[in-house]
Amino acid sequence: MNCRGAFLLAAVGLGGVLVSPGPALADFRVCNSTQNLVGVAIGYRTASGWVSEGWWHIEKSSCKTLIEGSLESRFYYIYAEDAQSGGRWEGETQMCIALTEFKIAGTNDCFARGFQRAGFQEYDTREQENWMVDLTDGPADGRTITGTNAGTNGGAQ
């Protein structure tokens, strides 16, 4: 089975597990729990329409913040590629991407505008202020993406 349909999406609420003595951070973070460099793109809706942007290069066993501050949208979309093996974490929502760093307005006519098209995985943040996605090596037939409320406001319900 190829990587396209072979990932598992699991939403796990952490609730009060993450407690910090400092101020709470509100962000959308992606963590790379694999042993390879990963390139990540994010998509989201703004008042003026859809936006996709990338690439964030996330080293093995590390995290990066893709959106700083409180999340303004309920739904966010992630597409990622393993830089060494070429494996992908993807979903059903089609958005535009580019080979180099990009910020693209709109999801239509990707090829006609000189971009590529990729399937992004949807995350329903349930209007939490922050969220974390963990990219992991999955079973032999695919990759695993886990979305988590990493906030301090009661956890995902």
C-alpha cells in the first residue's frame, strides 16, 4: 500500500497533562518524531480566502511553530514530506504547493498558476487556542499523524 491513503489520524486530548509554571503559549506547532528531516506545509482560511504556505523544515525529534499566537481558524490543513525517503503525510483536501518556499492565495487552478497540487490532512481544532500535530513513522504500510490540543484551556472535548 502506498503512503497516500496509509496514515492514521488520531486526535488525543491532553487536558491537564501539560502544565507549565510560565505563561501559556497559543500556537499551531508541528513535531517531527521521525528520524528524518521533514518539510511541512500548512493551509487555512482567512477573511479573504484560502492560503497555503510552506516549507518549514523540521529536523528529526524536534518541533516548529507554524502559526504564532491564538488560532483564528477552527480548521487547519497539513501536508508533509520526508526529505530522505520521500514518504508523505497527506489527506483529501487539495491545495496548491510549490517546490520552494511559498505563500499561495487560493486553491483553484494550481497548475495553471505554475504550482503543484497536494492533498492536505484536515485538523478540527475545535476552536482551541493552540494545537500540536505529531508526525511519526507509522506501520510498515504508512505514516501516522496525530493532532492534539496542546493548550491549557481544558483540552479537546
